[in-house]
Amino acid sequence: MFLEGDLHLHTIASGHGFSTVKEIAGVAAKRGIKIIGITDHGLNMPGGPHLYYFRQLLGLPRVIEGVEVLRGVEANIIDTAGNLDMPEGLLAKLDLVLAGFHEECGYSGSSVEENTAAMIAAIHNPFVHIITHPGNPVFPVDIEKVVIAACHAKKALEINNNSFCLSRSGSAPNCTIFAKEIKKHNALLSINSDSHFCDTVGQCQYAMELINMTGINDEPILNTSALRIKEYIGKKS
């Protein structure tokens, strides 16, 4: 299985990334990746980009180093209503909106019930395409309820490679349950690197091992096809 797109990538603009857009696109091109999502963190991330960055992002070339570039954000879920830390007018102009929980970014929920309500509300947020690293144990959720909600809303849930090797320690058991529930309910899935340095663009081996172990085939995986990605992001519901 080959992933034609990596939809979760951070640049130096995130404050804790180490590569430029051009460096990321160059590595993607060498690895045969056809489409990438530049998804720096939302406004509440400490040390992250400010509003002017996202306004200028709208002028980023559509193709860099021969790779199609999606102008996006990994926004922060900030409350149980599924609101994000980005102006809606700007979200509407971006190609790709990821949303997830991050510490110290304005979300104050603490229970499984609150976290589940917030994540499901974000799934139903009309601007959101993909929920990032939902298996983060810092923000536990009712996994089956989240997967069913995503399935009904036709929104993608992410299996994040970085959750297995660097960030969000202890995510693997939750990710395994998510993968099993995604297969059970035939929900939409996005596998991404969450790269913060260009050498790891498209590197999703740990996530792929889980997918293979779970027996998920190509069908529910959004980013096995660049065309499918573009068709998917072309409609928000």
C-alpha cells in the first residue's frame, strides 16, 4: 500500500518544526508523494503561527517541486461545542482543516464525556476534514461513539505515525482500538506522518504496521489516492 498524500505536516511556522515548505515538498517529490498538506498549528499553540501567517498562506503556490500543495491548518479544539482556535472566515478559505486536542491550547475539558462531546462536535464542524491523533491518552474519549459519529458524518479519523514514535506516549493501545472500530464501521481513515522535519515526510511505517495487523484494506484510507483526497476536500458538510 502506497500513500500518495501526506496531509499532516508542520513547518518552521509551527514554532517547533524544523523545515520549510520548499524542503518538505522536495522530500515529498523524491519519495513519489503527489500531494501534501501544510498544516501548521492553530493560533492557540504556544510559539505557533499568528493570524498574518495564515493570511499569507493563501498565496502559497499550488505546486512546489512538482508536488501539489494544500494550504491548511491543524486547528485546536477549544470547547465541547467543537469550536476551533481559528476565525471561521479564514477556515473557509483554507483547502484542508485538521482539528485535534493539544495541551495548553485553550481546551479545559477533563472527562471522557466532555472529550467525547467535544470531538464529536468537531467532527460535525462544517469546516473540519480530519480529526487528528484521536487516540491521545491525555484526552480519552469513547472510541466507538467517535467512530460512529465520524462514519455518519463521512469525516476522516487519523492514525498518526508520530503517536507511535515521538509524541503522545501511550497512544498505541487507543490507536489499535480506533483501527478496529474503523474497520468494523467502515469509517474513513487518514494515515499521516505528522512530520516536524522534512526527512520524516511520508514516513508512516508504524501506522501502516497497525493497519496491516488490523486487516484494513485500501478502501477506507483517504490518502492512498491524490484524486480521492482532492474530491474529499472539495466538499465540506
